[in-house]
Amino acid sequence: MDCTQYKSHYAAFSKLPLPREVSDSSEWSDWMNHFHECGSCFDWTLGQRIAARGCDPNDFACVHIGNQVTTPCPDHPDPADCPDILISYFARFDEYSIAVRDGGTSAVAIRYCPWCGVKLPESKRSRWFDELTALGYTDFYGDDIPAQFWTDAWYKNAK
Ligand SMILES: [Zn+2]
Ligand SMILES: [Zn+2]
Ligand SMILES: [Zn+2]
């Protein structure tokens, strides 16, 4: 199976649940082997998944990061609790991290994609503290912090 064939089978072969006659076919196992062996089709597939979730793959540094942070899990409303989602994104700091599964909220920030090595956006964590300090805040986790600082609005809307 080549890349063109892989892509042309994608619509039929990625729709779950797979009919028995598909999952028993040698064509399907060839297709799955191609998925695991071909880096470019693997990445292409992640892009398809991101788009199917209503997100734009171009909004992310790469499809690996995009796939991680757009993965929905019905069992874990907080993605940091989900063992299937390895990378968390903190919109507030524009920061990607690997969650530390110790039951708490700690995470190790990453600067490059673990799969392809692409550079991720620079964390805005220290800028977040600097700007709040400049605005006169000292209790950063107090309720009186402007609402835009709890999301990415504080830097996206900044002129
Ligand atoms: Zn391929
Ligand atoms: Zn989960
Ligand atoms: Zn990547």
C-alpha cells in the first residue's frame, strides 16, 4: 500500500465501529501497517483528526501537539487527569507541559515537541506575573485579578 492508497482508504477505514468484513480484510491490515510505518501518513492522519474535532491543525506548532491538546476524553473533563493525554496546554501562560501524575496539578513545561522536535511558543509565564505586578497586583491567585488573565485574552488582546 502506498501513501495515495492509504489516504484514499482513510474515510472508510477510520470510521468506527469497523464492520467485521473490513477489520478481517488483508487490505485493512495493510492499511494499519502503513499507518504505523509511514511517518508522513501518520502525521497526515493526526491532521485529519484535529480537523474532525473542529480545530485548525495550522493553529498548532505541529500535528503531534495539536492532536494531544485537542483530544477529547468523555471520562476526564480535566485533560490533566487523563492517562491517554500526555501533553497539557495552559492557555493562560501559552505553555505546553507534561503532566506529573502524582494526583496534584504539577507539570513539567516543555519547549520542543517530544515527537518531532519543533520549537513550541515561548512560555508567557513570567510575563504574566510581570504584567500583573505592573498593574499593582500582589496576590496573583486572588479573585480580584482581571478576568482576561485567567485565559489567553490578556496577551492575545494586548496591543
Ligand atoms: Zn504513507
Ligand atoms: Zn481520559
Ligand atoms: Zn511534533
